Amino acid sequence: MADKLKVTLVKSPISAVPKHRKTVVAMGLTKMHKTVEMPDNASTRGMIRQVQHLVKVEEA
């Protein structure tokens, strides 16, 4: 298992639930197709699971 995950925003959170929009911003994803590297831990996995329909995840 990798130490980091690459998370990319692939769908706009405009029409998403407000809680999901806040989660996307908290992950540092401010624009479409922006990629951030996040640590692979339980809290990151929980945020990804909440917005899995908006993001693409790869092991870094």
C-alpha cells in the first residue's frame, strides 16, 4: 500500500450536497482536474469515500 494518494477532481461539486462541497474544498481541490497528494490514512479515506462520485484516486 502506498504512503500517499493522488486525488483528482473530475466532476464539478456545484450541484453536490453542501457537505460534499465543503469536503472537496477541505481536500484542497478548488478547480476541475486539479490533483493533490494526500497521506493514505483513515481520515483521508473517509473523505474520499464521501465524495467518491466526484473524484478519481490513484496510488502515488
